Amino acid sequence: MHEFAVTRSLVDQVLESSRQASAWRVTAVRVRVGRSSGIVPESVEFYFSQLTRGTAAEGAKLDFEAIDLRIRCPKCGRVFGDFAELCDCNAGGEVLAGQDIVLESIDVD
Ligand SMILES: [Zn+2]
């Protein structure tokens, strides 16, 4: 169900962008998916095709780019690729990227 919610918000963003561009049709959608997001691209594709039926984005091609996890220590500012590698500051980690899905761009006609 997680994918349904994220895909719906993705579709909202895509349609909003296409409206702003006065686009006739969306041909391709590029998204960045964090490797640690737990999001399954196949599920997003499935919901995307359902949710865009009858819209300007129907039939648009989805392009996924996998993004590595990046965590920054708020104390020393070092950046890590895994929670297990965090420094000894014990300040917790601030996730910079890799845990969500982000709309990068769309191609329109
Ligand atoms: Zn640190």
C-alpha cells in the first residue's frame, strides 16, 4: 500500500507540472528512487498506469534512477552511506537522500 500513496502523490506532481507547461501529453517521467526507500519500482509502474488512465500522463514511460543512501552526522558533518557506519559522535544521522522517491523531470509533447 505504501507504493499506492507515493505513486498517487507522484502522479499529482506530474499532472501539475504538465499543466504548468501547458503540455498536451506527458511522454516520459524520470524519478529517483532511494535504494533504502523500500519502494518497488514495479509496483509504482503498476499504480502509475492505473492512476494516469484518462489523464495527460497515460502511457508515459517511467524511468527509475536508483539513489544511494546518504546520511549526515549533524555534529561533525561527515556523510555516510549506511547507518551502521555512522561516526562516534552519537548525534544520530540526518538522511540527505536515498530514503524516498523524488520526481526529477518529465518530458512532454
Ligand atoms: Zn559525527
